[in-house]
Amino acid sequence: MKNILFKVALLAFVLIFLPNRTACQEKAVSALSVTNLRNNSLPHHPSSLKILGIGNSFTEDGMQYLPDLLESAGIDNVTLGKLTIGGCSLEKHYQQYLTGDSAYRYQKSYPGKNVWEEADNKCTFTEAVSDEPWDIIIIQQVSGNSGKYETYQPYLKYLIDAMIVHCPNAGVCLGWQMTWAYGTDSKHQDFAKYGSNQDTMYHAILRAVKSMIAETGIDLIIPSGTAIQNLRNTSLNNAPLDLTRDGYHSDLGAGRYTLACTWFQTLIAPCLGKTIAGNTFRTGNGNVPVTDANFRLCQKAAQYACSTRFEVIPVEEKQ
């Protein structure tokens, strides 16, 4: 009798708990799967254009001079947003989203002004994404992990879902900033992940971005890393800083200028039909100021990167 009761109890346990365990396993696997996003296209000659960048100090570097380029190009219908936390990784962005923490710095540049203004120093991820019907949202990985695709997921998948859900524009186009490799003598602790070798880091970033494109569907890439690498192969390079100000953050002159040109050529040119070539904005900032004598090298480095995203082009050797 006891054996019969034991067998009945065991069968009941299997019938009740095993399906639930299997369902939990399936849910766990599903949670780790990667969204195959069918990305929306860039708007073509819209009456207005709205672009949000989400990231960290490398996003600041990339976007800082974008309003100046817009102003010099006579473009007065673009809204820009920058949502940043210093050193923020995709994992941290996701945690910020989950908790609703208002630790972000949120800046905007408005149509007709083309100047960065503080929008809200205590802003959440959701508040910024839902603030405007953004046409384009650009995100990135923290620089030290940018060549390690295993650090992208599953956080990028969840952030893609969050951006799609909370952006008021159902046709928003999601994009990615490919960050740059560190200067050859960089003391950044994460440089060791790449053998403290700039070329190794650059190619690791390329591989990670290619994996990201294949597995997520985000095909809009701002090739900042290639643009900087292009410029490093010109007479403007200032080794061992290599167009950085500290071994990793971009130089405030030619570095940031080239990055802004790359953002402009990737986003503004196809949407509004205005090329970066010949833009008259210059900056005397940084260790490598942008002058009338060298600005075209910066612009060409950006243009070549936009046409050949995953390969360094020798700028000075092309006419």
C-alpha cells in the first residue's frame, strides 16, 4: 500500500512540476534570444528632423559640434537630444530603464537655435525617449566593451524593445555609433582587453558591430571608429594621443570635429540632402585645431568612413 501511494505521489509531482520547469527553461531561453528588428528607413526630405543620442561621454564627443555644423549648413529644422551618463554601458542603461533612475544628463538643440541647452539634469531613460517623436535614436556600447559583443546582449535586445515601445514615433529608425579604438599609449584599464593594441581594438570593434547588425537588424551605423582611424593615417595624427585628449576621449579639435562630420554625413546628408563637404565651421579647440588648411582632411575622413564603414581608407592618397 505504501509503495502504491509513493508511486502516485511521484507521478503527481512529475505531472505538476515538470511542465512548469520546462516552461521556465523555455522562458529563460526566450529572454536571451536576440530581436531581429525590421528597422525603419531614414526619412527623406522631412519638414523637420529629430535625432536622439543615448550613451555616455563618447556620445558627447560625437554630437558636440553637430549643432555648429547644422548652423553653418543653414539647416534650421533639426531637433537634437543627448541623453548621457559618464561611462554608461548597455547593461547600465538597461538597469536605469528598469529602475526609472533619473541620473541622466539630458541636453537638447532646438530648430532655429542650433545650440546645446540643458533640458533636464534629472531625466530618466523613458522620459527622454518619449519626449519627442524621434525620427532617429542612436545608441552605443561603453568604449571598453565595444569590441566584446558578448557584453552587448541581452541588454541591447531589451533596450531596442524599450525604445520602440516608448518613442511616440512608430516609424523611428534605430542606429548605432561605432566607437573608436584608444590611442597607442592609452592608460585606460580596458585597453588590456585588446592587448593594449590600437589595431587589435579597432578590428575587435568592427567584428562586434558586424555581429550586432546580423543579430539585431540595426543597420544604421555611424562609423565614428573608422573615421578616426582614417584620420590617424594622415599628417594630422598626433601620436601617441592619436587624436584623443587623454588616450581614449576624443580630442576637442580635429577629433570631435571629424566625429560630428561623421554623424552629419550619416544622418543629415541622406535625410536633408546636404553633404558635409565644404561646411565652413571650424574650431580652435583641442590639441589639433581645425583650420582652413586641414578641415577637408577631417571631412574626407568622415566621408570615406561613411562609404566604407569597415575599412580604413588612406585619405591623403585619394584625390
